[in-house]
Amino acid sequence: MKRRKFITDTLAAGTGLVVMPTIVPSSVFGKNAPSEKINIGQIGFGRIAMTHDLAETLKYDAAMVVSVADFDSNRLAKGKQFIENYYTKKTGNSGYVNVKTHGDYREIIADKNIDAVIISTPDHWHSQPAMEAALAGKDIYLQKPTSLTIKEGRLLSEVVQRKKVILQVGTQQRSSAQFRYAAELVRNGRIGKLHTVRIGLPGDPAGPAAPEMPVPKNLNYKAWLGSTPEAYYTEMRVHPQNSLTDRPGWLRCEQFGAGMITGWGQHHFDSAAWGMDTELTGPVSIEAVAEFPKAGLWNVHGDFMSKAEYSNGITMFTSGGYPNGIRYEGTEGWIFVTRGAYSATPSDPVVAGRNAKALDASDPKILTSVIGEKEIHLYVSEEQHGNWLDCIKSRKEPISPVEIGHRACTVCLVTHIAMHTGRRLQWDPVKEQFVNDPEANSMLSRPQRAPYGTDYIKI
């Protein structure tokens, strides 16, 4: 199908520190005893860690962030300062904590005094530290996307489940009331039989050519590249040296991820699956068209349109041509849900004003509907990081567990593969393979540069 006709047709169809011991029952020492603290190591300190993961975790009394790791020593120093300043302000004691710093995150994982880790790294550095942490018996908060490839995502899920650690994926829309309520309304038939889902998701812009630059002395660039191929250093490929809040260049390089299809796609695909009741499966067919830059350093997709079909009869369209959010369409109406005024970071790609209304429907009465006692009620969480901490103590499954995260990430990755093949692909969500398509199946994994990557972890 020609790209223009595909987009037109589908868019038109819808509108120093005292070490804390391991947690023991509060009855032994009292409710506020030091033993109730969860010692946490922060892996990666940048935009998402400073403005979201640490900002949300530090406010809970149960959390005690005691160490930080980063391949950039400048960011490492800023991370230590950020955490210590927070505790100084909170306690009035400038010596309350002496945060340990590590140029190698594996030192945090090897520290037996650490109970849990937060992984706020670039996408290509998600699965490996998460898997290593799980093997060490540590609980994990993992930023999305869950993995860089479907192969390593499946391996991560198997290791986490086998080791019985608590892994929370950072798909925090699940802790937003409007996303849960929208999914409950759909699951309980308030718009009749669900047949179509439309997801608004923008692409990324192209960028200029970027000449080679000397590697900053503060950056361990070889380690930062990790399992991906060697490439010359230029600031636009990595992260700004003088800013922690600007969007980093790696987000727009396919070497390290897939662009917005995984960057925000996992959020929306995860939320949509909640309403579609497809959290533990995936589409059976996928096709996509996309524009890719013809020049410049940044090479992730721009404008695109994708179509995914599910065995339950639901068709899901995704494009930047739709408003950023999720629209469920049924035989008796529609529901649209988005983040509204919420943003996780100052540079989130949300158009101000356009998405201010968090929940809408074809009939206002739909949104005042009460979910009955005997109807479907979905998991309730007030905040993603708080839920993670609660589950570390209770050992109950978190709201965004690893397998559900892997499945949502898979939708992102098969869509990305379809963008590159330019043809309709048949997907087997049980075997997690494309049907009779060796070329597409070759994209389920990537070569990994030793000694980095999940292929080199002894499990």
C-alpha cells in the first residue's frame, strides 16, 4: 500500500552513611525503625532521573537512596549533590547521608547493602543492568522501554520471574486515574463492543550532520556505548554536557533505541492493552509506513502510520495525525483519554492546550458511569514509584510487572520492524516470532558488542 493512501485512508476512518539492615517485620523495631528503609541505588542520573524517578521516589519515607552510578563523572557528582541536598532540606541535617558514587553501576549491584535499584539510563542500557540486578536478588524500577529487542525482553522477563524480584516498569500512566477509569469503562461495555483503537503518537525531527568531537574527560564513552557498535563521539549523539533537562540526542539515534515508537509508544500501547484486555498477548498482524531522515545524525522515524490487528477482532491504528492519547471506539460510542496537563519531564512532547482535557467521550453520561461491585475493577495505584515501594515490602505484584511491560514493548518493536520492512507482517504472540518471514525474524535481536550486552550474562 502506498504510504500517502495508507495514511489518508486510516486517518479518515476516525477523527558515608550508616548501613541499613535488610527489612524485617516492623513489630521487631517499631514502625519508623531504620530496618523499614529500603536502600536504593540510582543507576543513571540525567533528565528522567532528576525530574521524575528520584523526584517521585525520594518523597517516600520508606525509600533511602544511598548510592548513584553514571558513566559521566559530572552527572555522577550532580546526582550525589541532588540526593544529599534533598535529604538535607527534608531533615535539616547536612550530614544525614553521604551518597556513594560509582563510575560502574555493577558496584551498586554487587553491594549487599543495596535492596533495590532504579534504572534511569538510555534505552540500550535498560535490560542488561535490570537482568544483572535481578540475578543479584535486587528489586528494580526500570524505565521504559523494557528492552531494545524482543529477544532480550523475553530473557529479562524470564529471569525476573524466576528470581521472584519485584520489577516495576516506568509506564506511570497506569497510576493515573483517568487511564484506569477509561479502561474500566471499556472493559465493562460502556461503549458497546470495542472494535477500534486509535493512538496519537508523534515522530521525531531530523537533525543536522554532527562532526566528530573529542570525548570529554568526564565521560566513559566506550562503556556508555555498551553493546551497540563503536561510533565516533559527538555531543549530539549522546547527551548535552551543560544541561540535565534538555532532550538527549541518543533518543533520536536508532543505534540506541527506536525513536518515539518506543519512547512514548510503550506508555500508550500499555494503557491501550488495559482497555483491550490484551496485556499478555499481542497483535497477529502489523503493517506500517514511516518517514526516515535521508541525511543527518538523527535517524529515527518521523511521521508514520501503523495498523495492528488482534485475534479478538480489535484493530489498532497509531499515528502522529491523531491527538496524543488513546481513543477507544465501540459499537455504542467512544472514549478518549490522555495525560491532560501532566508531564513527567519539562521536555515531554505534548502540545500545550491540545491535550488539556484528560478524559472525553461521545456522550458525557459515559464518564459519570459507576463501575458496579460485580463488574471488572482494575488495579489501583496512586503513584508508580510508591506502588513499587509498597510491593517491595508486601512482595505483591506491582501495577506494571515485567511480563506486561515486555508485551507492551513488543508491540513497539514489531511496529518498528514493520516500518523498516514496509509490508504487512504476520506475528505469532505465543511463539514471539513472525510467521514465515526470516528477514523480519532477523530483527528480533541485534548483534551485541562484547563484553557488553545480555548475551554475555551468565544466567
